[in-house]
Amino acid sequence: MMSASPWNLVFIAQITSFISKQSTSSSTRKTCFSSLNAENTFKQVLKESVVALINATIISMLVYIYNFIRFGATATVSYSVSISLFAVVMFASIFGTLVPMTLEKLKIDPAIATGPFISITNDIIGMLMYMGITVLLS
């Protein structure tokens, strides 16, 4: 049953990467055009959170249905992967939104600094979330 774990880690890392890059691009673009202030920052984070909630729900439900069909209802992998994906997508989206804004406030160019930092951080956090949730559920 848990032999699928290494492939799930790769899958979760890729999904995290895609989600965070979209959030980062949107936030970096807004900071480059200086359209973010205190009020707009809250609106941007709220907007990205709502989109992340929709994405996380859809992705995790699709993966749950696939794993349910493949492994069955009692398989830990069915629950752990879908819950992990939900958590990771939410984290990646919000983190990918907040980091460029924070870097802009620190007078660091977010277009240069966000890519490697966000990718590495999201990969590490995503793997830790998946492993932690799998351990908690098993």
C-alpha cells in the first residue's frame, strides 16, 4: 500500500511548485508596478487564498477519488495524499503571495529573490507535511 509514497512525494512537490509559481508571479507583478499598499495587500492575500481554497479542494478531491479507486477506502494513502495536497496547495499559494510582498518591503527585488527560495522552501515544507500527515494517519 505505501509503496506509492515516493511517487506521491514527487507529485506533491510538482503541484506545490506550480501553485507557488503562479502566486509568486501574480504578487511579483503587482509589486513591480507598485500597485500594492496596505489595503491592496490584504485584498491580494484574500484573493489568492480563495483561489487556493478552490484549487486545493478540486485537486485533493480528484486525487482522493483516484486513490480510493486504486487502493480502497481503508488505505492510508487515500487519505494522506489528499489531505497533504490540500494543506500543501494552501501553504504554497499563501507563501508564494506573501514572500514577494515581504521582500519588496525589505527593498529586495522580488523578481530575483523569490524563485529559488520559494521553490526550495515549498518542496521541503510539502514533503514534511506529507510525511507528517502520513505518520499521523497510520
